[in-house]
Amino acid sequence: MNLLRYGSVGPQVELVQLALQREGALREDPDGIFGARTRAAVTGFQRRNGLAADGVVGKATWQTLTPWLTGCRTVTVRPGDTFYRLAVRWGVSLRSVETANPEVDPLNLQPGQKLVLPLPFEVVPATIRFTSTALSYCAEGLAARYPFLETDSAGQSVLGKPLRLLRFGRGRNAVFFNAAHHANEWITAPLVLRFLERLCAAYASGRAVGGVMASELWNRCTLRLLPMVNPDGVDLATGEIAPGSEAYAQALAMNGSRAGFPENWKANIRGVDLNLQYPAGWDDARRIKFSQGYTKPGPRDYVGSAPLTEPESRAVYDYSLRNPFDLTLSYHTQGQVIYWKYDGFDPPHAKVIGRRLAALSGYALELTPEESAYAGYKDWFIQQFDRPGYTVEAGEGVSPLPLGQFEEIYRANEPLLAYAMLATVG
């Protein structure tokens, strides 16, 4: 993490502000500007935690802020401690402490023993630009809070960032949700992650999510979630990759004279559109995009020199071959529409399921427009397996969608996501 001080700007400042807000040191929502209020909040936080109160966020301050980003901390058992006393001391539920420490005998706590203690807020934020760094904090925190949640990686990006995977459930219905193929559609990553967090919380407490009991979802479905297919592109679009870096300079050169850089960047860091990389009508996609002028690496719509040249799309392709799913959802923005078919393929029950997904979300169910009808992940999945695959275009407006839409988007999609986990189970 970078050294941050008065005058710093960007997504890492937003992370600091989020942590300070959660800790109670800062009242304002994150804005990514390290101004006087943020400096005062940092200084106060440092004093309370025995750090040098210099108002600068260096390594020690970052480490001390981390629990307020992961949503959990490690505590040492003191004489007389019980799960209940720890829960009261930290203002959290007893159940959350029990869930995070399944191997610990609560009747036999030993002084000096280490426990995971969840903090009293949801891990996945909805008020900051969501970067690969934010994703790493969320994945770490969710895995610590919910040890039944498994984590893995499908591969790496061009810049070596992990394509993080999370797995929930033990049922026979194999479902795959992916998001953020496109950099400026990064809002879809916290969207699917929030669903996963609420799914885990509901499972741990015996409740429903999206109108379905989480225990039923656990027993009948195995969900694999890849929240950010394009971490490099997301980090460019959100400002995590800063001016002055080689990657930023190369992307800027590819952007040319186009306006809206970097927030409108859609491709991966090499200027290839990852959702035009799959071997399903790739030649048709190339013909269409070349006719529109997208003939070389750039911010959007370049199909690459061949299918699967990019490590991100290749990783998703290979992972899908190793795990032949029963149903997939690919999250994009925007338009409030669900695309369900590819070419002449009509997988069994796909339209019926699609109609239900549309009814639950209030989105329209449509065929993919001709100019976007080829080489996407949904297209290849349907062609390869003849099973239901859907592209969900969440929200409405111009990408990147504003965070002010997040709550509305989530409400529309929670029942859709829950239903999709069971849709192909007889």
C-alpha cells in the first residue's frame, strides 16, 4: 500500500476514509481526498492505537486500520473471557463469534488463545470505488468471518493479480457467477460480493436471502463466484493505477485522443475487450468491431489478435472446462436487461428460467443485439455446454454507473441471484 498524507487522492485514500468511518473517527463518507478532516481523523486514530501521531498513513497505520477493512480482528483470550463477554465487549452478536471460531470449544477457552472476532458492520462496502485491493480485503474478511466459505484463484491477470474465487455450498447444482469483465463496470463486483456476504450471514443464522432459505441454497447448490474478471482494467478505471506508472502510460497511449480516460476504460490493461475473447463466433465479432473502427488495442471493443489471447479470459475459459456448470450469470452494466440466448442454441429450460429471472428483478428478457451477439462468455458457455447462461445488464445510465444506484441495483438483483442458484434443480 502507498504512503498517504495530506494532499493524497485516489481509491486508497477512500479505503483509509472507509476504515476511519467504520472505526468512528470520521463522519463523512469517503471522497478520496486526503484533506484536513481526514488528517485529523488519522491523527486521532494513531493516538488511540499507540502509533506516532503524525497524520501520515504508513505501514504501521495501514496494518492497524486493516481490521476495519476486513471486518474482523484477532483477539487474545484473557482470564475470565467467554464468547458472550467478548461479544458484549465488542458490540457484536454471540452467533457471529461462534460462526467465526467453529473449532474452538467455548466452554474451555484458555488465556492466550487466539480468536477471530467479527466487527459490527458488513464487510463489503458500497460507498467507495471498488478496486482489486478492496476485493482482497473483502475476500480475506469474508473467509475469516465464515470459515465454511472457500477461497481460491482461477489464475492471474496480465499484471499478476489473482482472479479471486469464492465457493459456497455443497449441493449438486453447479452455478457460476462472474462480474467485471469490463473495467468501467466495476460496480458489479461489490454487487455480487454483497449477495455472497448476505448469503453467508443468512446461512449462519438460519435465515432466508432473496426469499429462499440459505440452508436450502447450501444443500442444493454449489456456487462459485468470480467477482472481478478484469482486476487490472478495474484498477486503471478507478484510479488505483496512478499516473506515472508504466501501465498507466501505455494505456493512455492506447486511449489516444478519446475523452474520459481512465474512468471510461473497458478493456484489460493490454487494450483487449475480455468479453470479446471467447471462441463463439469470434470471427463474426472481429468483423463487426473492425467495421466499427475497433481494429487495435484501445479502451474498448478490440477483440484481440485471436480468441483467448488474454490470461484473464483464458483463465475463465479453462476454469469453466474444469467445472462444467449447470448455469452461469455474467454481470455487466447497464440497461436493466437480461440476455439469454446465443445464435441458434436454445438450452433446455433456458427461456423459462430467464422469464423468472426477469420477473424477479423487473428487468427485460431479450436477445442480444447483433453488434454484441458474439464472442462473449455467455455465448461460449451456451455453445460449449448447451446449458442456461445469462448476461445481466444491471442498472441504467452510462458506465461507470454512480454508486448512488448501488442499493437500488442490489434490491433488484438479490432475488434473481438466489433463484439462479436453484433454477436447474429438479
